[in-house]
Amino acid sequence: MATVSCVKGCRVWATVGLLLAMVVSCGLCTSFPGGPPPQWEHLVDFDPNYRLLWSVGSQEVTFEIQARTLGYVGVGFSRDGTLVGADIAVGWIDQGHVFLQVWGSFRLSVFVYKRLFCEHILASTPKLRCEHGDELYRSVRQTNVHVEAAFFVGGENVELLLLLLLLSKALLLRAERLDRHIRPDSPDGEPIVDSSQDYTLLLGYENTTHTVIRFKRNLDTCDMKDDFPITNDTMRVLFLYDNEKPRPGAATALPHPLVAFKGSRSIFLTQRSSQDELSNAPAVSILELRNEDVELPDSDESLYWCKIFKLDDFAQKHHLIRYEPVFDSSTSVLYLNHLILYECQGLSKELEQLSRDRGHPCFRLQPMHCNTVVANWARGSDGFTFPPEAGYPLESHQATYYMLETHYNYPDYTYDFSAFYRKNLSKQQRNMALKSRDDTVEPQAPEDAEDGPDSEDSGAMEQQMADNSGLKLYYTHKLREHDAGVLSVGMDPNWRHIIPPRQEKVVSQGHCIGACTQRAFPREGINIFAAMSRTHLIGRQVTLRQMRGNAELQPIMRDSNIDPSYQDYRRLTVPTRVLPGDSLVAECIYDSSSRKSITLGGMTTREEICLILTLYYPRQRELTSCHSLPSLPTVLHSLGIEELASGTNPVVIASPAELAGMTLERRLTSYDWENQFESFQDATRQGSFKPLCWTPTNTMLPGIESESYGSNITRAWKPVDKCRSVHTNLVTETGPNMIDMPAMDDHESTNMIDIDLKAKMSRSGQQTPPTTNHRQVGRSTAATFAESLLALMVATVLGFTLH
């Protein structure tokens, strides 16, 4: 087996007079026999033609793109999954050399808006004049709708949306001939090339079918101008590939980039749970728990379906070490919102009878002792694999019955899902290549048909269908060191959780008070090793805060860019110790600016929740859910209500006098949220709340006060700015930001898309690039080393000169 050894080299070109300097970092890789192949931590197939592999270090991340194309490939990162503001790296191989080009951002000025508007829109819309381009640009800026993203993000103004669609089509036609290597201060403000050298090319090769590009970059380059930092937030990862190579030359324009852009996927790049092959596979058994012909909803109402399973085969203790979803078909999966497996306490006759039924709507079941979470899947997740030191205990004498709760929602995400999310979700499901029960692969929709996801699914959705999805459990009799458990922290879903309308930032907090952890946790505390946040459609940020005494510690988890269509467990790099007496706060931030009426807490998709599920060890059996709820006095005070009339239905306000006789519902819907929002927010965050510390038997933990307040924090946690003293090397020449190197063979086992990729691999000759605008780095190691020393000396001299 061969491995790859890399020698870093740098070159500096200085033009006397113009004083233009460029320092290019590149990786020169040469094959040497022996040594282990690279082990990738993560692998995701974005579609049948594109695979991304990556591994995360303490300061940097290494990527490898494997795509079925002989043109160019790319990967990018953005906040919302569109090209706007994206940080994109594109690579290709040409005549034995591999090139890596980095795009910094996408900008479009009013000049371009107006010019495209006048050139392309007026011809088909006689009633409009060229001056309307200025008005359109202002509207776009005010509504934060970007032209490049107009296919994905729509506004409430139908006329504006139509104009944006027409304008985007014009941009699509024009983008195919845009020069990608313009100066950042170009008057057109077109897509620009990243001016700092923050990416390092490591490897590149192709065979008769595939192209492979490997590179690395810092997690946070501290280049706030062009680079998108890779953090613990939910990352929108863009993927691109095209069958045509860029033409050689100084400009190096990319062929039809908007066509090459295939979409995006939300991923935890730094905290993703790896679904690697299980090391002790012979000792692992598999159990599937599936629904039985659940009739899917035919309206926008949510359906919560509960089915009881009897598992009495675990005479001895086993450990659950992995679980993953089992989808019935590629159509019914679109209805699935989440799957939660609960452990039930007791051996009642009711549970025995229910275990023989096919299931029932959850609201029809009497309250049972089934509230201990075992496994939880939500949309966008691939499942979860426990760390080697822990597993969830399965013992029939401890728990014989389990309840599978399935949340179905009709797949018409028109509440707050933008058109982009609908497109992305539909594409993600197509890429799963899901199998139906007869094990036949669902036909893949052609890429050209992706503009209309509704049309491709609408026919199937009109038919009444049944679902048999569920969970696949992997368990072993080889016990691990720790028993794992699940603890839920947050706000109990209830109408007292009020989110005012038309607000960009609404903060809600659910408290797990220290008195609950003091009573339930073992003396040495618990170690949280994974966490999953749960909100519905308007959730934007989630933080799990930890308080010890009057000091706030570093958050256990923090995500400032959550995606409602992607909710998964994130594996913490280092488990967080929570001691008895520590307080936990689940803080959720919502954006209700698109809603005209209030949003209340609840379990339906139109309502909102604020919950964080934590996986921890060692397991304790006193506390399963540690929630809170704003107290009734707090809610009334936040609405300017002093007292409610007793014995009234509907509930009527008694005082103050100006509100006397008004119903509580009328007050909620007619409240002046625009002018009273700040006072409402202060009252809810500083007011009292009711602690809700639930035990496995669905009862409250005894000895807990009925009303409490948040911790009196005297030392708050603040994030450290790691980039305060970091300066990046800027390129001052007008040429493209390009890294090139000879295409090298990679005689390694790197999990190719096709097995024949490595078998067909042919070593590319180290040829001289066709133009002198690209730097050739494919010479001997000795020559490269000597030139590196010379480059370092030149760079040092230039540094002193410029200083």
C-alpha cells in the first residue's frame, strides 16, 4: 500500500517598480511506498455523482471532492445555502496540472441591477421604464432578497417576485460569460476572487470518469472580507460540478457556474456524528421497529402516531450502540418530521394490549409512563453512533415496553420554508436513492427537472398512502464502560410560550434549575457528549448555557445558524461535565418577522418549541426531562394584565380598568407588539417561571419549589475573538488567485465513488502549463526545497521593505 508524503513550498514574485507581491502556498505531493492510507472522519454523498470527504483538526480542515466529471468541481460555504456571500473553492485538471481557484463573495451593485433590468426586462415588459431598475434595487435591498437567490427565496410582493424571476433568468444567461477574475473594486460589483491565500492544494488527479481534488484550509481564516468561517454552527455546504473545463488564460472564466451549482446541504462540519463501520460487527445484532400501514395525512395538519413494542428478549443486559432511520419509500419520507423511541416503565395490562395493536394517534392514548427518550431521529439526520465508551442499556427486567412516536406532517412547507428549502429538501430525498419494500431503487429525477420539485411529487402526494417507516437499532452483548442516558432541557410546549409577530429576534429560555440537578445527578456529575436542538420553522439560534453558582461557564452547545430542516445530534469534541447543583438554560432565538400573528408554544409545525436533547453518561434514573414554563403572573404582566376574572369561559380580564371585559385571546391577538415588544421581552426573561422536573414515571421530582427565577449571574461568559491580532497576506496583483500543481496519482484507498476509479487511474505527466499565467510547481523535491528557502528570504526582505 502506498501513501502520500507532502512537502510544502512557497514562491514569491516581486516586480520592481510596481511592488506587486504574491505569496502562494501549495502542496507538492509525491507517492512513496508503504504507510497507512488516509482515514477520513466524515463522508457525505450529495448526489450520485458527488462525494465530499473531510477530517477536522484543531485549527484546520482537510477536504476531498470526488465527482463523476472531467470538467471542474467545487465546494462552498454560505449562511443560507445560496451563492450570495458564499466562499467557494473550485478545482480542475488541465494538461497534467491541477488548479484550485477560490471565490471570495458574490456582489451585485445597483449599476448591474439597472443595466440588466434595462437590457433584458424591458423587452418583455413594455409598461416598465428603465428608471424602475432603481426602485427594484431599493426594494430588493430592503427586503433582503438577492437576485442570485431569487429562484430560491421569494417575498410577499408577487409583482416583485415575478420581476426577480425574470431578472434572475437574465442574470443566468449573462453569468455564463462573466469574467471571474475582476478586481474587488470593480464598478460592476460582480463575483470576485478571494484576495488572500487561505487554501492549500494537496492533491489532484482524474481518470476516464472522475475528478478528485484535495485541499485544506483553516477553520477560521480571520479573513472577514472574503472567507466564510467554519464553526460549530450549522454549515450550508454548496456543491458544484460541470462537464466543461475552464478555458486557460489570465481570466479563467468558469463555464456556466449557475448551472454547475447543484444545490446545498446543511451539515455539522466540525461536530458531525460519524456513521463509520462498527468495529466489532460479528458481536452486533440488528432490530427494526417499524410502523404498520399508518395512513398519512392529506392536509396540513400534523399527525402524531404512537406504537407500543414489547421487547422481552433481553434477558441479559445489552448496549444500544447505533440507530438509524428505516424509510418505507421515497415519497412517504417527505411526510416524516421526527421519530422518537421512548422507554416505558411498568408491566401494565394496557401496555400489553397496546403492544398487539398497529398503533394509535398519540392524543388518544391515556398518559403512560413512556417519557424516557432512547433514540431520536429528526429530518436531515442519518442516525447516531455512540462513542466507544458508552451505550444505551437494554434490559427486559428494567424496561419491557417501548413506544415509537412518529410525527408526520403534510409536505407542503409553505409556512416559513422558502422555495430554496423546499427545493433542497426534495433534492436531498432524491439523492437518498431510497428503496421501497420490494427493494427496488426509486428512479432518480433528472437534474434538469429540479426547478419544479412540486410537480414531481404532487402526483404521488395526491394519492392516499400508508407508511411503514421506523428505526433500526444496532446492539451488542459486549458491554461498554458506561450506561448512556438522555436528558431533555428546555421549555415545556405550552401556550404560555409566546412569540410576538414581526420581530427579527425573540429570545425564549427554558430552565433546568440547580435544585433538580442537585437531587438527581450523581456526586461526580454527568458527562454530556452529544446534543440535539429542536425548534420548528422560525427558530434561528440555539444555545445550551451552563451556570455554576453565579458564574456562567462556556456553553455546552451553541449554534447561531440552525436549519429547521436539519436537526441532528452533534458530537461534542470533549464531553462537558455537569455537576449536581449546576443550572442549565436552553436559549432559543426566533425570527418571526414573516408572521402577522403571534406564535404559541406547541407540538404542531405551525407552533414552536425550544428543546435540547442531551446524551450523557453515566445514566441516572431520577430525571428524564428538566423543563420550565413561564409562570401565569409573568405571562399576565408581560401583556399588561393585572388580574383575570374568576370562573369565566372564555377567560376574561378583570383589571386594569381599560382592559376589563376583554378576553385573554383578544388581548393576545390585538396587543401592540410593535411598541410593547421590549417591555414584553424584559418581563418574560426576568419574571418567574415554573420548574418542571419530570421523572421516568411521568411525575414531578419531589421537593422542588413551584416558582423560581433565573440565576443571578455576576460573571457572564463571552466568546474569545481569536482573530483580533491576526492579519492575512493580501494579493496585490490583478491576476487570478490561483493555485496549480501537477496532477498526481493517489495510490491509496480513499473510498472512491466507483470501485473502478482507482483501477482506471492513469498517472498524469508533469507537463508545462499551456500559459505563463499559472505557476508551475511540479519539479523535483530538492529544487522545490531550495526555491522555498530562496522564497522565504525574498519574502522576509519584502516584509521589512513594505513595513
